[in-house]
Amino acid sequence: PDTEHLFLNEDTQTLSHLGTASLQACLNAIQPTVFPLLVDNTMKPGSLPPLPPRHMRGECMLTYWLFHKDHPLQWDRSSIPLLNNEEAVKQAFALPGFKDSLQEMKDTILRTVTDDTTVSPSYPEVVFFGTGSSIPSKRRNVTGILVHLSETESMLLDGGEGTFGQMYRHYGDQVNRVLASIKCVFVSHIHADHHLGLMRIFQERRRALKTLGEPQHPMYLIAPLPYMSWINHYRLNCENIGVDYQDFILLLAKDLSVFRSDEQNQELDRLKESLHLSQVQVVPVRHCSRAYGLVVTHQDSWKLVYSGDSMPCDALIMAGKDATLLIHEGTFDDELHEEARYKRHSTISQAVDVGVQMNAGFNLLTPFSQRYPK
């Protein structure tokens, strides 16, 4: 009867990243549609039904004192992070010139974008789960880009570590539907900051389909050949991820960029048909061995280009000509152009110039180095 019970499961509500949630609250004050409040921003303590005596839900920073000269043996909730969105925004307004700059930006947005209350879902919708290079930081996760093609179809472009966590913070209870909508995953190259989080995505997608009562239909996987070796190595030496080759329809990036067998042609045609795409082109780019960019053109005539990690690449410029949206890395500031060349990345000016040469309608630069924290 004196036993204390601690519950740790997916129903537990806890704020895990106070700094990120505070920053999102400030960004939401600038433009609510582009920067919606995250799950962490909308959690309300005590919103779940109470538990019986001696039963406790696990929370971030919850402490149990086994021995302390100032505390009896008990649960201590004093360190649990709590977020007040209004307080977070108030701190931003205390910065010199912030209020005037915010109003100026809002006026600019109003001149170019319809009012938030009139915005309706439109596609494609591109969601960025991280904009950082190499490793996650406190404020920016590594690369993971979800392209919603429709309400029920999406593509995931890379997925570094923590991508699923970012996805859950963004979508909350709707995350199962989002996972089920992923029909294709593109892996640009095998550096960890671009693929390490995909194992969890594969696992969670399988779970989500089961939870929703939907069949375990395979997703298309466009990836360099070494990525499949990595999956096998992980399964044999780390853990059984509950995923096998029946979960994928593999399209090797090399084959799509150089030559295709009849079987590859058939699978590629099925991919294009299922996602209503008129073109899917994989382009070798200038980074590490077997690094690729992606060009997709939709039947509605919009065109999206993703560079992955790359120095300026003429082949990508030619393939992406007149793109609607170019997503290009801009890892380094212009002052570090020599380091960019040595590490086979692009500077900001180089990435902008690629967009100009491509005649892209919009050019979005990501990822960029974690040496630029905000």
C-alpha cells in the first residue's frame, strides 16, 4: 500500500523544450500562420484526469527525493518547466526597438499576404522540422522537410535525428494522420544529420497505420545504395526496428540519375501516378560521394527543387530551371567561402546566385551552420 507508482507513456503531457517553445511564441506574434503555436505552447497543467493516490504521471524534470536533508521522501515538482506564452512575448517586447520592428514587419506582411482569418489550406505546403547543419542545437534541429502534396499525400525530404519529435511538437494529436500520409522518403546522402531520424519515422509510421486501422502499405524510398547497408547494419547490431523490406519500394538514387531498368521505370511511373507528379528527377550534386538533389514537378505545374548538401551545381541548375521553389543549403556566411569550398558546401551568396541562375520563383536557404544560433 505504500508503493508509489510512476506512469510513463505517450499520454503523459510535459513541456520538454522550454527555450524552443518560448521562441515559437515570439515568432507566432509575428505571423501566426507561418509560425503556429506548438504542442508545447498549448499544454495546460491539470488537463488530464486525476490519478488515484500514490499514482504519478511522469513529467520533464520531475524529481523524487530518496534522501535529502531539506526534503522528506516525496515527489518534487518545483523544477518542472512551465510556459506562459504571454510572458515569453512580453520579454521580447522589452528589447529595444522590437515593438516598432514588429509593427513594420506586420505591415509588410499585410501588403503581400491575405489576412490570417482568410487563409485556407493550399498545396504544396512545406514544413521544416529543422534548419541546422551537422548537429542539433538548443534552438534549431537538423534537416527534415515535409512536403504536403495534398491532405492525404506527402513526401519527406531527409530526416535527421529528432525529426519525429519535431513532427509531434508541430502536429500533436494529428501526427498519426501525418505519418500515414507519407508516401515517399528521399535521402539526399548518408551523412547522419540527414538520415539518422528516419529509423524512428519508419517505426512510428508503421505504428500509426496500425493505430488508424489502415493497411501497412509500403512507401517509396529514394536513397543512395549505402543507406540500405546502414539499415541492415543497424538492424543486426543495434535493435530490431520492426521494419523490413516489405515496408519499402526501393528506388536507388544512382539508377534514377544515370540509367533505369524496365522494373525501375515501372516503379517510378507508379510513384509519379500515386503522387500526381509529372516528373521525378534525381541529380548528382557536388558534396560527398553519392550525394543527390531532387527535382519534382506536379501535374498542377508547380516545380520544387531540393539541393540537399551541395556546392553550386550546374547540373542542378539545368534540371531545376524555372522552379517554383528552390530549397538550397546556405551553410556558411560569405566570409567563410574557403571553408565552404573545402567542406563542399555553399555560402549564402552562392545559394542565392543558384536561385537567380535557375530563375526560381522563390529561394529558401536551409540548412545553415549551427554557428549562427538564431
